Amino acid sequence: MSPEAWLPLAFILGYLLGSIPFGLVLTKLAGTQDLRSIGSGNIGATNVLRTGRKGLAAATLLCDMLKGTVAVLIANYFGGFNAAMLAGLGAFLGHLFPVWLNFKGGKGVAVYIGVLIAMFPPAAAVFCVLWLATAATSRYSSLAALVASFVTPIFLWWFGHLALASLFAVLTMLLFYMHRENIKRLQAGTEGRIGEKS
């Protein structure tokens, strides 16, 4: 199969992998209440942490990251760079709008990191450092994600990765959109902090 023929398949592969709601699956297997009924109602690791199960939160973060990384690596192996970019976009959109949950998913931070790890690891390292620094000082997971994702396309552009910068500019805009209610709460001073239970 030619690399061009892999492009639509790469996107579909990414979307299906991204749609797997690991936070919901893991918490159900662990016997906790429905993740969508607590905290922010989100299916991501930050909300899993609100159950008080740090191990589950870490597992959710890792699995959500890996679904982005795996999608990109598979697509890159068979279809090359362009297929990898489409798989990354597909994985991100799959997490945000999963077909299994009536297109109501997470906010995409872990998948964003996972795609970044596969596409350009130094940028992933910068993202994580910025996230940790912002989270440590503010204790706002949402603010940390917003700051780190805002810087990421600029970092990629600065180092000459224009195609990746364009991709992550799109992902960043989507991430900001998914965090629109968090942004309102940050402005109002009512945003939940890391580690708070519902």
C-alpha cells in the first residue's frame, strides 16, 4: 500500500485509538462510582484523581498518553510523516469526541503529550516541565495545560518544525476550546485545584 493510501486509514486508526475512554474503563473496573458523576465530569486523569485513587489516575494518564503515541508510531511506520500527523490529529479528536460516549470525551491533555512524544520528544519534555512548574505553583491542572500548550507550537516553530507547529497550533486551539469552562472558573477564582475531591 502506498503512503498516500495510508492517509485516511491513519486518521481512522488514530480516531479509534483515541476514542478508548481509559479513565472510565479503569474506574469502572476498580468499582468506583461513574467518573462522569463526580468533579468536573471529565473522563481524564485529573478527574480520576478526585476519586482519591492516585494509582488509577496515573494509569489513566499513561494509557491516554500511549494511545496518542501508539497511533502516531504505527501510522509513521506504514505511511510516513504525513500519515503520522493525521493519526495524531485523529487520536486527539477521538479523545475529545469519542464515538463510544456519544462524542462527549475528555479535554485532550494526555493525548496531546502522547502525540508530542512520538512526533518530537524535546517538545514533549518542554511541555511537561512547563506543566509541572505551573501546576506546582498554582495547583491548577487546567492552567498548567493551557500554559504548556500555548508555548508548544511556538517552541516547534522556533526550531523549524513548521508542519508540526501548525498541527499543534490546531490542537492547542481545540484544547483551549475544551477548557473554556475552566477558563471562566479560573477568571472567577472558582476552579478546582489538583487533589481536591468532589
